[in-house]
Amino acid sequence: MFKLLLCWRYLRTRYIALASIISVTLGVATMVVVNAVMAGFTTEMQDRIHGILSDVVFESRSLEGFHDPQWHMRQIDRVAGQYIKAMTATVNVPAMLRFRYGDNWMTHPVQLIGIDAATAGDVADVTKYLQHPDNRQHLSWDLRDGGFDVLPREASAEMPPRSQLQDAGWPRRRRRAEQEQAFRESLTPGRVEPPGFDMPRAEDSFATNPQLLSGPNQGTPSTDVASTVSSEDPNSNAAEPSPVDAVGEDSLPSEEVNPFERADMALQDQGELFDPARDQFDGLIMGIAIASFRSGDGRDHFLALPGDDVQLTFPTVGTPPKAESMPFTVVDFYESKMSEYDASFVFVPLEVLQRARGMIDPTTGIGNVTSIQIKLKDDRDAAVVRDLLRASFPEQIYGINTWRDKQGPLLAAVQLENRILNVLLFMIIAVAGFGILAIFFMIVVEKTRDVGVLKSLGASKQGVMSIFISYGMSLGLVGAGVGLGLGLLIVAYINEIAVLIGSFTGHQVFDPSIYYFFTIPTIVDPRTVTWIVVGAVSIAIAASVLPARRAARMNPVEALRYE
Amino acid sequence: MNSRSLLAEHPVQVAKDGVSSTLSEPRESPLSACARLRAAGIEKSYHKGNVEIPVLRGVDMEVRHGEFLAIVGQSGSGKSTLLHLLGTLDVPDAGEIYFDERRIDRLPSRQRDALRNQDFGMIFQFYHLLPELSTLENVLVPAMISSSVWGYLVRRRQYTEQAKHLLDLVGLSHRLRHRPRELSGGEMQRAAIARALISGPKVLLADEPTGNLDRSSGHEVIRLLRNLNVQQSLTIVIVTHDDEIARQADRTVQLVEGRIEPK
């Protein structure tokens, strides 16, 4: 009993102990905050990686792919069916994507993925990151009639709206078609141009619909040259008032649609001219960062929008492979906020890609695919399924990996970073521990005589020791408790704090244009927090053991004589 | 508890009775059949570096039941060391110590702790109250040491009553909540006496209890001890270099250079 009483009294009367409490508090608070933020970032990142990668990827080692995905799925189901929830076949090929912006052709290397809209959603969260609410519910390759999210999802209120997305979809497409029509008529009134006229490279594009920003009624669009061009388009040459520039932001030079060369695939069964105001090519979903850039103020500027046409060039499966080009219509943007993905992924309908690459056997109608994405009932079984499949399929032909394997280096790097950071932070608490050690030695020296008194009154060694150990434990508990509260408080208000610090220092602590997040993601893992608190208290106890032993071993006679 | 009931009957008498008349002449103490405390051939030396300094060189003495014994001697004669050895605070290099004819100098430390807690009450020259605790709490410390947390909480009321009673006995009932630094020397020593009495000891060992007090406070403390001795037949061993105090004792032994000198 005397231990508790004395421990309590020492706690209340020794202000030097506050120093160790504060160091424990700060250490614990820092660890809680950093772990929450790291966990937030890691989880966010993993979610985004996992969102596009299925749990297990069964893929061909060749771009040719393998034949008959249904047969493969049956085999996979036979081997590991009890773990599998859903499967979908995809074709992944590297490709070039081109679209026009002003006078320029923008060409991007992309990762082209043919997906089966019906089953892709069961396997990976592709649809979750689309910009049209209906597409998120049910992915459609047909262009939507407007209604794209103008306010980016998962964003803070300060995020500027993407006003350009307001008229994306059919309204934009129709307006561009009308604008082009008007522009063409203004050049050659009353004349019907022959196909291919004024089109230096016929295979270049179908995307020849100049946009009339101020509306379809504008006869000669040269009136709003300067304003629209200079404010929106850093690439265009405003000083040269050619009729091309005059059309506006996304203006395109006069080019004729070449329905015979460009659109025959889409139109062969319709038997009529392709009218861009009413018709679209096959749908394509494009990573948002391919078509946009973010300026320093956090605003997104789009170079292409849903409703525009783009051209894809990809290898066919022939021997040798040839480059095949095809027009597509952008129907939606994909924004996972993993810049690596957003800047490279392009999705098209699986069958269209199979056909275009010559992957479908004309006699049977059965196609090739390059991979089968497998979704498991429980993604923790991924390694088990991978091993089962590896044992059943020749590894020379099939690469079978979990999503973690595929992102192994990145995940490992993040994990390593996390671990090192934790070790370093734990050092802070260890420093607090040494503080406790030093302070305790001091207190023990100060209390030498009292220890002698207690012993003369019959206190045992263990009793004396436990005074100081429970003192250390109380310091640890109080410090860790306060630190935990402080840490959780900081985590709860971290974005406000970041803004506050930013306003003091003049530097933005968290730059959304770098991270693609608008708020700092945090996850408080109760297990981690428990470990931190337990660790801090243990360090405090460990630091008090040595001084406590010293006190306990003191000879009472000498202790009493000590003045 | 024995002491409690005994003291409860004569609180006023103990506090106020002028014992000096009774104590002016040393009382003939009844020789008990066996000694309460007995030391035989005690040797003890201290080491300062490599030099061995002998303090006690074969001390034989006994403390009888209910006697008030004074150990006198000059500074450095080893009287405090002898008291510490009798109180099991230290272990002799040679010789034996018996308490109620039970050898105690080689007991395991746990049993010696219990002995100090239950059977011996100790008083020091510098009072040695714990500065963080109030007077009442200081008196309660031995009770806290002897019982578990739960046991203490269960009997807390009883212990507190007892401590208050003892403080009343030593005339400190108005100082219960004060910290030691708010008390005078005499008050602190009286609080220390109350602390020594809380567990109902069989022997009170006092090491220069008046050494740090002015004359009147010292007298008061001695009167208090003498009263306890008389009222409760409490065996008291007091170490002093003050002849006046020694004269009030039933019996005096003198230590000269680590040996008992007949007086």
C-alpha cells in the first residue's frame, strides 16, 4: 500500500517527472500520428493498386495470349474453384493513343486493356473510379448524355470544380460536330467537299470536329480568338490569327471525315455515312491524366473530354506483328488517383480489341486473351491460389501472380519505409526512456534516506523496488495516455492542422497536385496504437528497473546516515 | 491491540502526568527470567577503502523485559552501530543476537523485515519522517508496509483510528494533516514515536532521540518515552551521549571503544 501512496505522492510533488512524461507523450503522439498517416497512405495506395489489379492474375507470357479463355477458366475453377469468386478475361497490350488538341497531335504511350464490361466489375474496382455516376453503377461503352461529375470525388471543398466536364458527353460531341460543319461551310459556302479533301494524312484521325465554344450559332468563330485561346490553352499560338486558331480551345483544322477509310468498321452494317453528331465509335475509357494536367492551383485542365474521338495504335497478333490503328470515342475517364495508372491505362471493349488484333479464330469464333483476372472470396488466400495454379499450369507459358507480386517492389519499398520510420520514431520513445532513467537515478539519490527509513520500518527489497517501478509505470501510463489522446486529436484534425501550419510557414504542407488526394488519408489501427502504448509503458518500466534495483539494494544503515 | 486498550484508558494521564518525580531516581527494574534482547560477542567493522575500522569488538549485553536501558558513550564508540545491529538493520561480522531467545542476526531478510515492522519500533535523531506524507500518513506507513493493498483498505478505518489515537497520545492531534516540514523538531520526533508505536512493538529502539532538539522538547520526548515504559511496560533502548538522559534510565551501559565498560 505504501508503494502506491508514495508513488502517487512522488508523482504529484516531483515536477522533474513532468519532463519524462512530456517526452513520452510527444513520442507516443508522434508515433500515433505518423502511423495513422502512413497507414492511410499505404492503404489508399494499396486500394488503388488493388482496385485495378485483381487478386490473382493469370496471364500469358506472350502478347499473343492464349486461346479459349472459357476453357482456361474451367481449368482454373477445377484447380482452385473453392477460393474463387469471379473471373474475367482481359487483353493487355502496349499501345499508342493519339488525340488532337488545337493544331497538335498528342501521342501517349498507354497500357491498353480490353475488358469485358459484364464481368470486369466483379473482379476489380475499375468502375468505381469512373467519372459518370451511371457508369459507376453499370459500365456502358455508349457515350452518356452529359452528367459527368464536375466536382471531383473524394475531394475537399477547396478543390476547384472541373467545369470543362460540365458539357462532356453527347452535348460536347454534338457541338463539336456542328461547329465543324459551320466552319466547313464558312470556308466553302455551298460546296460539298469530296471525301479526303483537305486532309493531309487521311489515316490520322477522324477527330475532326472543331468546337464552337460560344455555341452553335456562331457563324464565323474568329470572334472569340483571344479570350478563349489565351486563357485556356497555353499551347496554341494566339498571336497568329489563322482561322484554325480562331475556332477556340479545342479547335481543329478543317478536316473532312473520311467515312470510307476511317469508319468502315463501325459503319459497315449501317450502310450510311458516319455522322459525328449522332454516331460514336467504340467506347474507350481513358486514364484521366492522359488527357489532362493539373496546374499549381490544383485546377485540372483537360485536353480531351468524353465525347471526343481518339486514335489507338496497337500491335496485332500476326507474324510479324503489325501496327493497327483504330478510332475510338472517349466515353469516360478513369481516375484512381494513382498517377501511374491514371496516366497509362486505357480501357476498351474486349471483343473489339480481340477482333482488331486478329485474336479471334474465324472458324470457331473463339478468341485469345492475354490474361484472366481472378477475384477471390478472401484475398488473403491469394498466395495459396497462386501456388495451386502454378502447380497445374506450365510456367513457361503462363505467368501466375498475385496483385502483391505484381506490385511487389513498390509495396515492399513502402513497407520498408514504414518500418524504418517506426524504428526511428521508437528511438524517440527510447530517448524518453533514457530521460526517465536519468531522472530516476536522481530521484533515488534524493530519496536515499527515505528508502533507509522505509527499510527500517520493515519494507522489503521488493517493496522498495516496486515504489520506483510503479512510479516509472505511472509516468509511462500518464505519458502514453496523454500522448495517445494528443495523437488521436491530431489525426482527427490533421487537415486543419496542415492548413494552419501552411498559413504560418507560407508553404503548403500537403500539396494536392502532387498526391492526387485532397485530404491527408489517415487510418488509426487499434493494434498499432496498442503496441505503441504498450511499448512506451514498457520502456518507462524498463528505465525505472535499474534505479529501483539500486534503491532496493541500499544498505539501510548507510541510507539513514546519508544526509 | 494491547497497547491501544492500555493507552486508551489513560490518555490524559500519559500525556500530562509529571513523570519526572518518578524518574528522578533510577527505578529498580525487575530482573526478568530471560532477556528480551541479548547480544553475545558482537563484532562489527567498517571498511573505508582497504582500511578496516573496527567499531564493535565483542559486545555482550542484554536488554531485559520492560526495562528502560540507556547506551552511552562518546561519538564513534559504536553505540549507534550496536543499536542498528540489535534492530536487525545491519548484520554483525561475528557474534549472536537473540530476541526473546530466538536468534535473529542470521535470519533471512524477509523475516528480519517482518521483525522490524512488527516487533521493533525505531526512532532516529533526525526523525526521518517521509516529507511527501502528512503526519497521519507517516504514522500509518508501518501499517501500510505490513498489509497488502486490499488488507489495508479493508482495515483502513481501524488503522486511522489507531494512528489518530497515538498522535493524540503524543500531543499532535492538531497536526494530523501537516507535512513534516511544517512541524517543529519536537513535534516531528513525537510523530516519529507515534509511527514507531503503530504496530505495537515489543521493543523501542531510539537513536539519540533528543540529539537534535532543544532542552525542553528533549525533556518532553524523554518524558513520553518514560511514560510508555511505565504505562505499557514497553522495553526501551535509548542511545545517548547525554548523561542527564542516561540518569533517567533504569540501567545504563557504557560503550568505550567498541566494548561494554562496567559503570
